[in-house]
Amino acid sequence: EAQCSKKATPSNLRSSPWRYARTRTSGGMMQPSALVGGAPTGTRLVVGVHCILTIASMALPSVASFGLSVSGMQDGRLWSLPLFWLVARLGASPGIELLFAAVSAMAALSYFPRLEQEHGTFRFLIWFMLSSSAVGVLYLLLAFGMAQLDPTWYMVPCSGLWPMLVIAMTSQSLGMPPDASTSLFGLVPLPMRWYPLALIAFFSLISMRLELDLLAAWLIALGIHHSSGGSPLHRLVAKWRCPLGRLLPSLATVSAMEDSSSSYGNAGQVLGGGSSSFSLRSSLARAARGLGRCCPASLRKHYISASSVGFGVGGQYAAVGGSAWGGHGGSARVRTVGGGGPVASTLGSGSGPSFVAFTGSGQRLGEV
């Protein structure tokens, strides 16, 4: 749970307490340090790089060029299309913007692990890049259309983790039962499936500008949901599709690449004839293992291998060893929380600890 607004003025900050993101477990409330400690490898990489580059952009303005805009694309900054999330835009009030970056990082540590548990670390990182690219393309189209009415939209950037958070939030909300409900800031009751769109409308209201990047992210998440066979949100948008899942490698393919001892991992396409022991898949696996051994132990031990997807209790995964990419041979292993056995992924199922941003009573900053 969390209570905050995406944008605010200094007077608003003085008049209303800011709250930070938190999740509930069976033992009580999870503090920020526990969120970081329990985050899997992909989530740690995404949030860590984002925080480092956002802070660095204060001293190195060139780092802020990752922000995606129509004018930036016209200037040739093509790298910003899949990488706009690396840096949060710091405007005239960097202190306030840094606060929002911290809130988005805390929310990411709550939402992204569910997606990583669903896909595994390697597939999660591929999914993340594909989704950010799709959001970027749709945002450019929408911003270009809006720029025909107001030229300032040529320079309005799409940046930070908020668009990717909207995708994660929408995916979780659409996966819940149609009759599930929540409340906005604990005051306005809303159907859970419409909650992300209501939140975007609220952000647009307080910023007095349509949050086009968040709207693009919501549309992409909606298209992914429909493409995967989910129940339509409404008949007017039932035909909207975004089949990004077809571009992801299968779990079997990723598992074969991760597990060097698997016989299937050596059954890839042989280059230069069937008698050769060199295969494209095995060479990629060796390169990935070498890269994994160079990573800190804090990243390796939280890697979720493809063969361990679907294990855990209440969506809480604790992957240990096993993954060849983490520098360990043999098959992947996971330590189930609470001694449980294999269970289905909890992404969008509503089981286990459920975190919904901007609902409930929240907690004041500094309280323990």
C-alpha cells in the first residue's frame, strides 16, 4: 500500500504527509530494506541502474538524454526508445522529482518481482525491454498526434519507471476477478480492473496535463492481457491486441540455455555439420555462465532460473544456487518459503500478499 501523488508542489508537500510503498505479509509489514533484500536479480538490476543514473543525471546532464520524445527521435536519439526508463526526469524541483523517483523505485520492488517470478529472470529482462519498446512506440504516435494541436508535445518526454509500473499494476489488476474492488487513497471505491485507469486520470488531473506516457503503458498492458486470452475489460476495447508474448523465448529454451548439464541444452542447431560438438545454444550458455560468474554474489543467489518458475509459496520466491548462469552447475533449485511445494504462479491471481499502490491508510515517512 502507498499513498502519494505523482506530482506536487512544495506547498502540497508541507501540508500533507508523504507515504512510502509497503507490502503486507503474514508476519506484518515489509519495510524497504526487506523489499530490497527479497528482490530477485532482474528487479535489482532494473531498479538499481535506474536509481544510479537518475542521481548521476544531476551532475551529468547528458545522462538525461535517455528521455524519450518526438523531438529527441528527430535528433537521432534512437536509444531512448527501449531505454527511456533508465532515468527519471528531474525538472525545476529536483528534490521533489527525486522523491517521486524513490517512490517509484519502492513500488517497483513490490510489483516487478511478481512478473519476474512469472517469467524467470532472463525472460523477465527480455519482457521488460520488449514492453518498454512497445510503450515507447505507442507514446511517440500519441505524442505526435497531440503535437498537431499543441507543439509543446514534441518535447514532452516519456521517462522513468512509472510507465513500466503501470504495465505491472494493470497486469495484476486485470488478472483479478471482475467483482474485485479497491479504493483510491482509501476514499473512492473502484472496481479493481479499472483502478489503473482511474489512477492515470488522477495523475493527469493534478498535473493539469494528460499523462500520455502512462496512458500508452495502460493500453499496452491491456493489449497484452487480451492477447493472452484474458477476459475483455470492455466490449469497446475487446479487439485491442498487443501479442508481445509471441516474441519471448519459451521457458524450455531458456532453461536449456541456463542448464549446462542438460542433454537438451546440447541438442541445439549444430554449426558446421552434425559431427561438431559446438552448438549455438551451448556457446550462448557458456558466455552467459561466464558473465554470471562476474556478477556479485548478491545478484547470483537471487537469480530465478526458467526451470524453477512455478515454485514457492504465496508468490515469495527464494532462488538459491543451481542456475548455471549464477556460476553453479547442475539443475536449478529453489528454496520454497515456509516448506511448501510447487504452486502456480501468483501473478494476477489475487493469492498471497497483494500490494495495490495508492490504497489504504499508508504510513508516514520516518515511522517504524
